[in-house]
Amino acid sequence: MLKFSKKIDYGLILLSKLHHEPVSASAREIAARYRLPAPMVANILKQLTGAGILVSTRGAQGGYELAHDPADISLADVVRALEGEFSLVDCTTAENTCQYSELCPTHDPIQAVHRKFLDFMSEYKIDEILGAAKPFNTHPAPSLGNPSIGKTQ
Amino acid sequence: MLKFSKKIDYGLILLSKLHHEPVSASAREIAARYRLPAPMVANILKQLTGAGILVSTRGAQGGYELAHDPADISLADVVRALEGEFSLVDCTTAENTCQYSELCPTHDPIQAVHRKFLDFMSEYKIDEILGAAKPFNTHPAPSLGNPSIGKTQ
DNA sequence: TTCAATTAGCACCAAATTGATACGGTTTTT
DNA sequence: AAAAACCGTATCAATTTGGTGCTAATTGAA
């Protein structure tokens, strides 16, 4: 489906937190603050670190910080870090060239749509997102810790 | 994940076919032509008809045709017809207002991203897609009938 | 008027993906 | 040493997706 996964949803919240409170914060702290599932938060932070978006400090008093200015990180970077190379349809990647591309009547135009989505996300730097985000969350969230309550369909 | 479902992928192929060969075509015919799974094609055509994008004629010699000029049908219409109202995250729809929107630091900016995606898809009329599509497929496709071969990840 | 073609509307199932958890290992500070 | 914290990986349940099947209603044609 055409939807952000929870990982991306959560990931943007975590980046927002790290941007507005630029002190090294541990996974446990952040999870507690936003009442998000702790192991998920840990996994997401690990992936963002692996992708070079965050830097980590190990050991006691360790934690995570932004590795770059948020103006240098695009939405596409975050998506790539958390769910792999963006691909609107399976036949967009070079290694997995669709063997029917010559026959498929919509191959070329769908590639064009793919590129437009990718360009949009690549130009959309997360400082735009984080800048508009509320600085931080004074009240700890209530019982359920899910920022996207209210299932669609 | 941020990806077109097969339904949308197939749906665009079917629309392309109905545009370039504007005679009423049956689900079986189209499925056979593009070597797509027949029941899937039938379901997709039914959904597109229900959404008013196609018109159907029942009975022998029946089939489907485009209901409108492709310049009047947007990518958003097709997505909505085949996988319901577009929603980048769960808390975008009015009925399902996220009860934590006041607390969630990224609620507002993510809504903005959602609207940008929706606007893009609403302005993207499918005549742009179908116009660039190859008129039709002279060779019947080989054995496997999947236009998106080559799985990503 | 009967028959075959075809859409309509379900209900169903299996495979893939996602959301979430667990655990043992390594690094660093105190 | 011990505690805090990250790292890697493996696992598991729930959801979604891709795909199928069946029965009824409709229509054109033999």
C-alpha cells in the first residue's frame, strides 16, 4: 500500500526529538518519553545509525545524536534507511530489470511516476518536517503510545 | 511500504489497454492478452467500475469501457478505487482523528507531506500515463504473466 | 426459449510483510 | 567489576496482499 510504515512514522518522531533536544539520548529514554515500544525504538535508532543519519556513543551515558544538519537529510534518506531503496513497483531497480519491460505497456510511464516520487522525497529535507514539529512534548503521552491511532479501513 | 500494490500496477495496464483499444473488452480477453491472473483482472475491473472509472455491459458480448476521458481521471482516483482512500499515515482521515495529535510532535508536518502526495496524485491525470504507454502489446507475453518481475529485497 | 457469455458480489486461503519482542555479545563509564 | 548502553540477529504474531472460487443476475444469440 501507499503508506508510511510505523518505522518511518516513529523514525520521524525520533529525529524530531533528537533535533529539538540535541543532547545524546539513549533509546530507553526516548522510548519512555514518547511511550513508544522500546525494542522498536532501539531497532529504528540502530538502522538510522547504520545509514549514517545518526551517530551513536556506546557505553554508559552513551546514546544517539544527529550526524548532520537536518537540512542535509532528505525524506528519501529516512525512507531508504528504514525500509530499503524506494521502489514504487518491483521493476524499478537496475539489478532487477523486468524482463518484460519491452512488452509491458506501462513500464516507461510508471518509471516516470517513480522518479517523480523519488525526486519529491529527495528534495524534501527533514528540517522542513522537524522545523514545523512541536519542539517537544511536555505531557508524557497517555496510556497507549501510538502516534497513529485510528486505523484506516 | 511506500509502493504500488499489484492491483494498481495491473489496474494501470488494464486502463492503458482500454484506452488504446476503445472497444468493450471482457475480463477474460484482457487477462489472456496480458497473461495476468484472470480472477484478479476481474476483481480490478469490478472495482474500477464501482468507482465510476469504467462502465460495464453485462451479458454475452458484454465487457468494460472507460467511463470518461483519461484526462479527467487522476492517479489519485485509481488509487482510491483500488485500495481505498489514500492515507500516508493512519491519522490523516477526518473520522479517525488521532487522539494524540496534540501530543504527537510530527502530526502537523506529516499531514503536510500527506497533502503534497495527494495533490501530486490528484493532478497527475492518467492520460499522461496512458499517452506515454506503448499502444499495445503485439506479442502475447511469454509464460510468466507478471509485469513486475524481479522482486526488490 | 434455452444456452452460453459475462458481470456482480461474496467469501475464502496462502504467502509476504509489518510490528513487535528477545537475547546474548560488545563497548564504555563509573 | 558492575552497570549502562549500543550491536546483531533471530523469532513470532498479526496484518495485508495476492490470488482463487462459487453462486447469482443479466444479456445476446442460436
